[in-house]
Amino acid sequence: MNTEQFITMLDAKGITLSPQQVQQYETYYSTLVEWNEKMNLTAITEKPEVYLKHFYDSITAAFYYDFNQPLHLCDVGAGAGFPSLPIKIAFPELHITIVDSLNKRIGFLEHLSKQLGLKNVRFIHDRAETFGQNKEHRETYDVVTARAVARLSVLSELCLPLAKVGGTFIAMKGAGAKEELGAGNKAVSILGGKLDQTFSFTLPEEESERNILIIKKEKATPKKYPRKPGTPNKTPIE
């Protein structure tokens, strides 16, 4: 996917980019590749692939959820900023918080944010499990996102405690989401969520399966969740 195709395909979905926004994606790409030589941020470095598999793929969440409002969004385990920063460029009114367990990645994100001139973004070095128990952040976000971080039963324990009651958890998944849902329904329910909608589609060009799960936060998460770091992964709620 070249830059022109990226712009055209987003425009077809009602997302029109200004020249400044187009330049921000260009800067994002060049900064990502530059820093990737010093630290492992992504295995995908060819420009058409970054635009398709990182930028466009991240923004697909906006095809099914309205980000055109000043929401407070928390992105768990965003790595090099996906999906929240490509979404933030397209929807500048968003307030973004990224939590990541690797301090070097936080350093990259802080530098990237300055290069892009982003406002209302913050980057926090923490494990998702301890972050979810932090009273300043627990149940305060309108939207919580995660892209291919862990299976749904684990991911729900990391993300749902951060969503406020009435808020939304958006899990971005590849193939196998239906099986994950079967195993993850119990966790979603215990943690206060309820599956609202599932959207399945194929990523253009490579035709790989994608699934976006929209989970509504209906009631408060029990205080004991999330459990200690590492526990959700070792003994998921299933």
C-alpha cells in the first residue's frame, strides 16, 4: 500500500487526511525505521508494508467505532504506538495514554510524539497488571485498545479494569478470534464486560483475516483484578 492508496482508501471510509496529517504519517514511518536500527520495534520496515500492516490496520478500528470526539483512550502494550498513534493522527481531538512495560519503547514514543507535534498524549512505563490497580487510571478511560497483545482471556484482565463503566474495550485480532471468544467469554463477564459487536474483514492486498471485538463495560471490575504481574498469562480466567 503506497501513500496515495492509503489516503484514498481512508477517504473512501470517510476519513479525510489533511496535508499535515499525511506528513505526520511520513514522519512516523521515517522515525520508526531510524529507531528500529537501534532497537527492535518492528519486523516490518518496508514502507508499503508499514502503511498497510501498521498504519491502515490500526485505523480500521475507526471504521467500526466513532473516534471523532475528545475521548480519553488508553492503549495497552502499544509497542511502537499501534494502534493508538495512527488513530490519534487521524483524530487529533483524542487524548491518548499508552502504557508499556519496556522503558526503551517509551523513550521512542516520547521522541516520536515530539517529532509529530502531538498534543494530549502521555506515555507510562508500567506493567499493565500494576497499572490497572492504580487508582489514578483504574476505570477512568472511555476507550481501551489492544492490538494482538495476548489472547482474549488474558487481554480482558489487562484492559477491562481500565475502562470506565459505560466505556468500551476494543480488541483487535487476527484469525482465530472466534476460538478466543469461546475461551474468553467467562473472563469478559467476570471483569464487567459484555461483547457488543464483532466485525470481521480482510486486510486489503494481503487478504488476511482481521476481527475487531467491541466489548462494552457494563459493571465495575472486581477489586482483585488485574492480578499480580504474570499471573493472568499463567492462569487465565477460562
